[in-house]
Amino acid sequence: MTGIEYDDFLNREYEPDSTDLVCTFSIDPAEDMSMEAAASRVASESSNGTWAALHVDEDELTHLGAVACGMDGNEITVAYPAELFEVGSMPQILSCIAGNIMGMKAVDAIRLEDCEWPKSITSGFPGPQFGTSVAREKLDAGDRPILATVPKPKVGLSTDAHVRVGEEAWRGGVDLLKDDENLTDQDFNPFEDRLAESLAARDRVEEDVGERKDYLVNVTAETNEMLERVDLVAEHGGGFVMVDIITCGWSAVQSVRDRCQDHGLAIHAHRAMHAAFDRMDHHGVSMRVIAQISRLCGVDHIHTGTAGLGKLANEDTPGINDWLHGDCHGLNPVLPVASGGLHPGVVDRLIDALGTDICIQAGGGIHGHPDGTHAGAKALRQATDASLEGVPLEEYAQDHAELATALDKWGAETPR
Ligand SMILES: O=C(COP(=O)(O)O)[C@H](O)[C@H](O)COP(=O)(O)O
Ligand SMILES: [Mg+2]
């Protein structure tokens, strides 16, 4: 028997091995705490320790205890043994690495900034079924960014109006119609009517324009209901579902991912409520980690911001997108979605900042076009084509009237 105390969770000499989950936190220790004291409490509470000294078999301590092993300024590194984690359970992992420690008195603030995921953990998760390949497997976008639009007003349109807006946008050149995060199954626009009528319109447009189109229908609901909605999407011939991944929760996301595998459906992840975790730069869970978790759970698209060119608070969009595109023990890459305040006049800078393996999503930047949705969609497509051809937007606009009108209205401003 040996005693476990906080000091047992601190070892500056420890070198994480390839099976450890290595997490980087930034912490503000409480006034009376040294960095070491705070770091050891973080490692203890997030693995197998508690506030009181315990008397246990030495093996239990060494096998399941996390180790605070790095300290650099206010950043600490904590290594977790893989055996601490249940295979394939994102809720269980988060109850460790982003659980009680978020509210500890030992720290005034703590933020989970980044994780290095070992194969022993990633192999318990499916990862994306399609990821970036949706551009070619489900759509005809080739190597250009996928273009998507969300009808506005975000809720309140009747089913007919919603479908009409979608049809105009598809015909104008966007690939994907998307529901907004708070449109699900309300009386003014019931889920199944909207699904059936939107997909019927999609089929008509595809026939006429000769390009594949699809619909990101928001299936978000209580989990069993959500799975039924996923089945309905497959029955009606849809290729994608959209899920509000934070508000419905990780366990529900895992269930949806399983069901989508049965039907060959791709998952568009909307991140509404993420800012409750990631907006503070000194506390919470970073968007980078939320994106990592989402990839493990198997979403195909995820919103990662606009590199400062849109309406929402800024974050490290290029860094997150690089991670989503990069290798992660063979999991498919995820397609990052840039959304929030985008319009044709910022598309050139967006592609410069984020490359072409992205989805560009615009709501107001299409439907707010002075000549309406069809012209707005054309302008977004023209801005994308111009950027890929390396032609300045103003020059391209000389013989593309819809883009010219959009640039007259919004210029290159980034909205607030
Ligand atoms: O409705 C929109 C965009 O509409 P618009 O194009 O009219 O601004 C999206 O839900 C949010 O912007 C998502 O933001 P994020 O991608 O940051 O989660
Ligand atoms: Mg929205």
C-alpha cells in the first residue's frame, strides 16, 4: 500500500509515450497556488485522484493516474494513460479531460487548448464516413470550394417559401441548401414536408442544370426522434443530414454517426453554442479541441469560422482547418465550413486564407443581394470562379453583373 497525494501527479521528467493522450491546458492558478500545485490538482482530479490523500495499491496509482509533465508559462501538459478511457465513448473521455477540473477552486481559470490523440483512442472511433470527399462523391464541385446557403429569415418561412428560396439558390450555382440551426420541426415549416418538398425541388434542379445538388436538413432533436429523422432523410433520397452537435450532445452525435453509416448519409455539423466553451481565451474548451472531438465522432463537415472575415468572433480558423485536413491515424479528413457574415466581396481573401478544400456558406450574403436570391447565388459562384482563376473580383465583375451589384452593395467589408 502507498499513499496517493497531489505530488504523485506531477513529474517534470516524464516523457509521454505514444499511447498516452496528451492534453495542453492553459491555467490561471488561484492566488495561493503555485503552478506546480495547481497542475498536480488538474492531473489528479481529471484521472483517479481526489482532495484527500488515499491509501491504495501502488499499481492503481501508476496505471491510471495522469501526469502533469510539462510547464511553460501558464501552459501545462498532462499525459493520460489510454487505460483510463473507455473505448469509443466521447462522453467518458470528456468527463475526464474537460470535467470537474473546469470548476476547481485551485484554478481561477482553465482552458483545454489542444489534444494529441493516440491511435489507441482514435481507433475506437469511426471518424468521418466521407469528409472532404463529399465535393466529388456526393456533389460536382471538383476542386473548388463547395458553396452552401441558408435561407433567411432563419425561422418563420413557410415550407413553400423555404423550398422556393432553396430552388433559386441551387439554380444560381450553390451546391447545398442548408437549414438554419434553430429550424427543426416547427408548425410553420414541418420537418417531413420540408424534407420531401426540398428534395423534390433538388431533383428538378439537378435535371435542369446537370449538376448534383443536395440538402442539409436539420435533424436535431431528442436522440430517438433524431434517428427517426435520419431514417426519413434516407427514405426520401437525401444525401446529408445536419446536426447541432453541441446542443444535442456527443452521445447523440455518436448515435447519429452509426445510423448514417447504415444509409450512406454525410453529416454536416453546426456548432451553435460552441462559444459557451470557447469564447473566453483563458477558460473553457478551445474550438480546436471541439473540432478534434467532432472528427473522432465522425462528422463530415464542421463550421470552423471565417479567419476573421465574417460576423462572429475570431479564432484560429487556419490552424483548426490544417488539423482537420491533416493525418490523424488514418481517420478521414473533415471538410471545414466557413460561415457567418460572408458575402461575395470577401471570397477572394477567404480562399487566400483557407484554401479551396472548404465549404463557403452564405445566408444574408446571398439573400440580401439587391436582385434577390438567384442573383445572390450567382454572385457567390462568380466570386469563387474569379478567385480560382486568379482574377481580381472588381475586374471579373466588369462582365458579371450579379457580382458587380454585390460589390456595389457590400464592397469588401467584414460585417459586425
Ligand atoms: O446562419 C448562419 C450564417 O448566416 P449568415 O451567412 O447570414 O451570417 C450560421 O448559422 C452561423 O453564422 C454559424 O456560424 P459559425 O459558422 O461561426 O458557427
Ligand atoms: Mg445560422
